[in-house]
Amino acid sequence: MSLECRPMNVGTTSLDPVPSQPATQPSGGVVAGLRHNTLSLFDTTAVAVASVAPAYSIAATVFLLVAAVGLASPAALIVSFLPVLFIAVAYYYMNRKDPNCGASYSWLASTVNPYLGWFNGWVQTAASVLFCIAAPVLAGVNTLALLQSFGWISASAAGSPGLTAVIGLGWLVLVTAMVVYGIRLTANFQWVMVGLEYLVVLSFSIAGLVRALSSHPVGSRAISLSWFSPTSIEGLTGLASGAVLGVFFFWGWDTAANLNEESEDASLNPGRAGIISMFILLIIFLVNVVAMQSLLPAHVISTQGGNALFYFAHQLAPAPLDDLMLLAILSSTVATTQTTLLPASRVTFSMARDGVFPKLFGAVHSRFLTPWLGTLALALVSVIGIVITTVSPTVNGTFTNLINNIGVLVAFYYGITGIACFWAYRKVLTQSIWMFLLAGILPLVSGIFLFWVGYQVVVQAGLGPSMPILVTFILGVPLVLLARILSHSDFFHKPSVVYGLN
């Protein structure tokens, strides 16, 4: 099977950019380019894995997953993995044609409709900002918990919302500075973070499996094949609830595509990194969830809330060894905050470069070659959100709703990218069984499934908890029209392209 592919014009004009050259704005001003050929395949894969942040994802979501589907959590992960994997394959095929740091935004704009492309870029940016509000708060919580375990602060200080916000803001400032400073520093930081969290999470997970299978402590249970069967998920409601949480588990690998202009072999490596990272993540998620379910009763996991992963570690090792899990969660949270801010800054940079987003997002630092002003602007919006969330009387409820809201937004922009891949390659799908499946039917079906998941979650949650989703979608309509009115580029007038094999 040959994966080499180039645009095929079918009564259209090719929109493929040339990332190695500086992009020119319609006004005639030149936008400085990003730093090219900086990241290897291993670097990009590390960033993709770190963007998903296994330790953070497990800590923030596993109790919700167990509460939603019980012991069928491994099945929910597998059900979520398959459509997201095929979306990753769609990203591979789309990136082969258009290695643009705007990724999904750029691909939809060029192959389907520029208005839909802009809207999709807006949704992705909104999801990233919501996450950059939620993650630093959790980083603050874990930092204070770690300090309390060392005896350096009191329990009341560790539970202070104000102090939590201050610490969280401090972490956000740190990762923002690194994103502004440069992609090489960011990649090196991610290598350290990924190594730490994988070592700790896998070590405790394996220890948990050994303990459950060898000594059978009270509350433990034998591993059952039913845990992995989709038929063990009860009803469509359980399927949708479990799947949207599973999508959140796997969200983030697409950061690799947003770094394509800064990667070696830009048309191939980012897509490969996304697919490779999906399999790495599936292994660590399944091993950990199975270990937790084997050792702990399901009701204990669900009632522990965001403390479930640390509670699991505490059953396996006394203090201070259990603090290693807190350190892993903290490092993972900080790392994923950075790698969420990173793609958001690249998407908005690409939109500004196309002349359809405020110019400041397209400003590139002359020394660091990063979209520094856009990065700072996104961080500032996140700061405001953190302050609002912290003073909310129902911080925990707000945090839980944010997880579901982000999952729905991710399901939307992943899903629409899968459908767009089918549409972009529609002229050549019958020329190869592999193209028909990998670039056509599987991304299409996966996209439709993710749309269904998002719809079901919104309907089940109701108007109030789904408000951030609805506001994002509704606000996107006048904003894209405003972008059309204010734009002096030909972005909204370019004809669409159809992709071919050569």
C-alpha cells in the first residue's frame, strides 16, 4: 500500500501551502515563519503522548468513567479508542496533503468549506482554552497535596481555593513562558514529563495487578473478559457517557499535526506520531484501569473523585512512596497544560496568517520563532477563566462539567475531520481497498459515531451543564460571519480541492 499522495485538481485549484517559505498576508506584509525541521518523529510522538497526559487523564476522569459504566470501563476505553484511532488515520492522510499548523482548520477550509473550516478552528481553540482553565486548577490541587504530604503546609492551606488558584496560575505562567521561548525547549520538557509519569503509572499498575492476583485483598476481584466486552455497557446512555469520557482520555495526540511545520518530514512524521501514540496510550490506560478495578471496588473508585489514582497508589505503598503518584499526576497535568496551549497557539496563528483572525495571533517572535503574542493572549483568557472557576460556589461541579464539555467539543472537531477526509478523497476511494477503508469508510463512520456521542451527552446533561458547548457553537456563527466581513484576504473565496493518489 502506498501512502504517498499529492493533491489532484478536479476542476479546482490546489491550496497546498509551502511550509518552508514565509507566508504572505493579503495586505503584502510578510509573516515570519515558525522554526522548521526541529522535531524528530520521536520528539513529535513524545509531545503527542504528553498532550494526552495519561496520569492526568486517569486522575481526572477514571472516577467518572467507573461511575458511568462500572466494571465495563475497559470496554468503554476500547469503544472510544477505535473511532479516535481512525480519526488519527484520517489526520495522517489529510496531513500528507496539507502540512499546515492549522491542521483540521486548514483541511476543512480547503476541501469542504472555508466557513466550516473557520468554525472548526474556533471550536478547537475553545476546547483548548477550557482545558487550560481546568488543568492548572488541578495542578494547584496536586501541588498543595504534595506539599501537605511533606508536612510543609497545613490541611486547611492545602484546601484553600485561593491558594489553589495562585499555584495554578503560577504553573500556567511557567508553561506559557516555555511555549513562547521555543519548540525545542518544549519538546525536551515533554520528554522528561512523559518518562516520569509512564514509569510511575506503569510501576504502580503492575504492582496493583500482582497484589490483586497474588494476595486477593478484601474488595479485590479476578479479571473478567466481560470487562472488555462492549456488550457489558448498559444501554445507549451508558455507551454515550462512557464514549465521551473515553474520547477525553485519548484527546491530545493531534497536537502532533499542529506541529507539522516545525517537524522533520512534515508531511509524514506528524501523522505517524499521532497513530503511534494512540497505541501507546491504549496500553497504559487499559493496564491501569484493569489494575484499579482488580484491586479496588468500583464504588470506592467512583466515590474517591479526582483522588482515585492517588488512593490506588496509597493502597500499594506507604508514604512517602505513594507521593510518587502525586508527582506523576502533577507533572502530567503541567505537561498537558503546556501541550494544550501549544496547538491552540498554532491554530490561531494559521488563522491569522490566512487573514481571518486578529493579526496579533500571527505575530512571530524574531528570535524564538513562536507566535508569542497569540500564546500570551490565550493564556490571559485562561487566567480569567481560572479566577471565575475558583470563586464559583460549586468548583467540583464546574470542573466535572468542563470535562464533559471538552469531550463533546473534541468529539465535534475530531468527527468533522473524519467526515472531511472521506469527502476530500471521494474521487479515488474505489481505486484501492486500503484507501476505501482507511481514508474513506472508517473515518466517515467514526466521525458520525463521535457526532452521535456528542449529541447524546448534550441531551442527557441538559441545558445548564451544556451551556459552554452551546455558547461555543452559537457564538461561532456570528464570529465566522464577522471574520468574513473584516477579512481582506481571499480565504472565503478560494475553490475547494479534491485529493488524489499522486
